[in-house]
Amino acid sequence: MAGTRRVVAYVAVAGVAVLVCALLVLLLGPRGNGRNAPGTADAGISEAGQAASGSSVRPETGSPGAHADPLAAAAAGFLAGRRGSVLAAVYDVRTGQTWRLGSSAAQPEASVVKLDILETLLARPQGAALSPADQALARSMIEDSDNDAATSLWDEDGGAAGLTYYGDRAGLTQTTPSQCVTCAGFAWPGWGLSTTVPQDQLTLLKQLVVPGPSPLLSGAARSYALSLMEHVAAGQRWGISGGVPAGVTVALKDGWLPLDAAATDWQVNSVGWVSGDGRDYLIAVLCTGNPTEQYGIDTVSALSSLVWAAMR
């Protein structure tokens, strides 16, 4: 009988152990992808899917997968039938991807140099706020593209030397500020003859939108600059806004400049940030050799429209 009782006890203990193991399997067993209950989509995949379908939900940086090149076939095909030389670059804030189009030399900045001037002005020692007078000049320079305001702030920045110093800190590698404001044989302010490439313009835009761990500008300065760029005069909101629907954030600066006395060779540029409707990207387009100002505007705006469509 004692042996029988031991067997019964062992069986009872084994039964309890089996029951405990079964409960543990139920409680701790596999749950779909390991982060969500069965039948629930992974958070990152869900956000990427919403972005791809045109949702207004803004995904976290890096959540979607790799994106196709928005400056590939369609853009190249369009430009093949256009006059002038076009350089462009796009940076996807969500994935960190960068795409470039064109390989010619740096081009004149025209009025997009005003973004350089503004950032140099704002990169002051911690706590050094802009005076009301400087704020008025900055607003006129960005929102209305006022040349006199730009010249005043160029001088306050220290001219070419000041912009070069800031550019070096920001990581610009192919931007050269003009050495003259009043240039022989040129009717317009010489700072417009500063030269740059789209990649450097993306670098400047990143200081405002994705500044990284050691930003050169304070949070307040970045918000201030973007606010000015979001409120550019209606007649100057062409370019990278091409094809972008209402309700999407567009912070931009355009530039247009005749490079010859006859106004038959125009430099037309547009740089900025587009965010909304499932997109979040920085874009810079430079276009030289345009026979008219409007021809260049049409080229830049149409190319930007193709990029908007491709970034969905």
C-alpha cells in the first residue's frame, strides 16, 4: 500500500506540473510578431502603410522602408526636353535616403542665398536674440525677398567671411559666397552670385528640420526661420510647391536672377521642406541657362510636381 501511495503521489505531482506548463505556454507563448497581439499590425508597418496610401498621418523618422528614386526615369525624361542645366537633390526625412540629379558645376544662388544669410544671422551665441529691427529685416528678406533687407543682413553677418564661417560649421562643401555686393558689370546685388549645389542646400535645410545631436541653431531659431519660409508672399510660392495640395506644410525660398544684361539667361532656384499627406522631404532645385524667368519657373515647378507624386 505504501508503494501504491507513492505512485499516486508521483502521478498527482506530475499532473500539477503538466497543468502549470500548459498555463505557462498559454501565457507566454508566441504572439504574432512578438510585439503585438495576434491579428494586430506591427506599429512601424502600419505607419508606413498609411503613408503609402496617402494618409495625413506623419510617420516617425525611419519607419517606412526604402523609397524608390523620385528623380529617376520620369524626372530625367521631362528634363530631356527642356533647355538649361538642372541640378536637384531630395532628402527623405523618414528614411534618411538622399537622391541627386545632375552633375554640372555649382550654380549661382540668386535669392536662395537669403536662407544662408538668415541661418548665419540666427547662429549667434546662446541667448543672443534678434533685435526688432533685425526681425523686420529678416521678415522682409524671406517673406518678400527684399534685396535691400538682404544686403543689410549680409553686412551684419560679416559678408562673405561670415557666411563662409557658418557654412564651414554647417558642413557646406561646395558653396562659395560672393566676394562683392556691388560687382562690376552686374546690375543686381552681388551676393546673388554666390554659388552652391543642391546637396549643400539640403545641408542648410537639415539645420532647420533635422538638426542632429549638435545643432547650430536653437529650437526657437529653427521654428522662427521655418515660420518665415512658410509665409512667403503668395506670388513667390512656386517651385518646390509644384503639385503640392493645400493643407501640406511647405517652407521654401525661391530665387530668380538674370545673369546677362539682355535677360536671356536666367538662374531660377527653389529650396525647402514639404511635409504632409504621407510625405516628409527636403528638396533643392537649381536651374541655369533659362531663356526667360517664367521658363525656369515652369521647369522647376514641373520637376517638383513629379517629385511630389513619386514620394507617395
